[in-house]
Amino acid sequence: MATRREQAEWRREQLLDAALRVFAAKGVDGASVKDLADAAGVTAGLLYRYFDSKEALVETVLRERGFLSQLRELLTADRSGLPAREVLAELLAAFDGLLAGNAELVAVFFSATRARAALAELTGEGQRLIGAFLADRVAAGELPPHDTGTAARTLFAAVAVGRATGSPIDVPALVGLIYPT
């Protein structure tokens, strides 16, 4: 028999799963607390026992159901012996794959106007890691000097928007536009 703590954790996970589905289907602004509670099969009062507000629920979904740890792993793996353009294309293709495999979460990202802090944390980390990779390759003389932060934001955003709009980006072509050979 499950303990109270295990039951509470199970219920919390159930609420997060339901919230992800509802936010993806209706958008964060379009989803009501009643919609969220109904999808989880609970009352709104119970939902508020676990999350102070809808915004807190959105932020928790983005943080806990996000793929930041997977992105971090991709971006911090040692690829020092490979050419920068090849690594960048590989990283962006892997990022695109993460987005494709997490379509509901991507829908929430693009509708989460009320959870800007959580969204900024998730996207900012990916952009910082890509920017650091580019800066390291500039310092090594492999890439020409340039604004690596802007390049990272551009690459990251192009892949994300392409995936979110159903028009995935040709990653090698994108890398070629930013870093022509």
C-alpha cells in the first residue's frame, strides 16, 4: 500500500501530466483552472493545494517536463576534435530532435506568456551553452570573430520557430548561412 507521501507525489505527477496536455491543446492563456482540474479528474481546490496559481503550474511544467538536462548534455559533451561547423550542425539537429520529440512542451513554450521567467531560464541556458561553444571556437581561431551571443540566439530561435510552425529548418543550410565556408 502506498504511503501518503507516495500518493501525494503520484497526484502531483498526474496534475503535471494533465496540465501539459491541456496547455498544449488550449494554450496557457486559453486554459482555465477548471479545464486543468477536469483533465486531471480533481477539483480546482485540490489543484490549488499543489500549486499556488496557474502560473506556478505553468512554471513547474516547463521546469520539470522540460528537456534542459538533455540539451545541457548535448551541449557539454566533448567534441573538441571535430570541426565547429560539423559540431554545430550536429547540436542543432539534436536540438531539433528534442523539440520534435516534445511537441506538447514546445506548444506550451510558445503559449507561456505568463511564465516568462521559466521560459527565459530554459531558452537562455541553451543559448548560453551554444554561445560558449562558439566563443571557444572563435578563441581557438577556428571561427572568425563575431558576436557569438547573437549567433547563438539566432540559431536557437531558427530551429525552435521552424519546429513550432511545422517547417523544420534545414540545419546544415542554416549553419552554412551563419558560417559560410
